[in-house]
Amino acid sequence: MGTTAQRPPTVTTIRPGGGSGGGVRPPGPDDGELKALSEPRSEPVRTGIWVGLAAIGMMFAAFTSALIVRQGSGEDWHHLVMPRIVLLNTLVLIASSLSLERARRKVASYFRTGKKDRQEALRWLYATLALGGFFVAGQFVAWQQLRAQGLYLSTNPNSSFFYVLTAVHAVHVLGGLGGLLFVIRRLSAPVAALRRSSMDSTSYYWHFMGALWLYLLLLVWIKL
């Protein structure tokens, strides 16, 4: 049976003034240029991130179903007062999505025109990273505030679901922070090399985490 060898990605140097620089150029010292990796077949990368997001969505749908069933199966369901910092965490996560979208646009402009947008893109990426870290830290504060109220993981079904839902979401946010670190590392290298699909996939994942958090917030407010 015959086999077909996939063509490796080509390397094109984009100069700050625009243009491709006349073809392939081997890696060299940092001269302010972006080494763009063309991806003739980047669809599998984007397909993979959508499959992953679908799996995460199904997992939280299962949590939602379990919560609804548990709520209607006993009289030990008590109202849970959410810590106020949860609202601040929500604003922080929304701000992080806005800053990441700004960074994505700057990276896209850099690929398109070769203008010196890399440092500005990095600043927005670092801002997103800081906001994401602040969100995770805020979740720890929220759990501490629940503990101060005498509500622990096993105190009642309400607190159990709150801890589980927010903790699992925080773990996935940590995964998004790892993706941001990868993008920052590739973009800030002496000769920056970043795939468009990597930037886009990280953005999709992060925006999904934001939308998922809004859903969980609504769920907790209505059911818990």
C-alpha cells in the first residue's frame, strides 16, 4: 500500500516593513523579525480544541444533571449564600477575555503586516495571564470565606456542589494559563515562532472558560 508523506511546514520571514523577505530564511539572531510558520493543514489543531471543549461541556452538563436530581431527592437542601468575591472574580475573568482578544488581534496584525506589534501583544498576553492568576487566587479566597461560615465540602449537598463545580473549573483555568505561557514563550523568543492555530486555540479555550463560568454562576445563583 502506498503512503503519502505530508509536506512539512515552511518558514517565512516577515519583515517589519511588510513582505515575505524573498522566501525561506534559516533561524538567526534577533533582528526584530517574526518567523511565521505557515500551516497548510491547521484544521486538525482547531478540530482538536473543539472536541476538547465539547468534552468539557459534556462533563459540566453531567454535573448539572446530578445537581438537579440531588436537589429534588431530599429535604437537606439549604440555601447557600455565595461569597461576594465571586462577583469580583467574574469581572476579572471577563476582563481577561477582553485582554486576550486584544492580544490575538495584535498577533494577527503582526502576521499580516509585519509591523512591530509583538511587544504590545506580549503586554496584553501578560495582562491576561495576571488576570487569570488573580481569578484562581480569588477562588481560593471564596473557599476560605465559605469555611469561615462553617461550610465545608461535606457540610451539605449545596456546599459540596459549589466546591466541586468551582474547583473543577479552576483546574481547567490553570490549563488555560499553561496555554498562555506556551504562547508567550513562543512569541517572546529571540526569533519569535508562533503558529496561528496555537494562538487561536488558546483564545477559544479561554473564552470558553469565561462563558462556562457565567453559566456556573447562574446555576449556583438559581439552584444553590
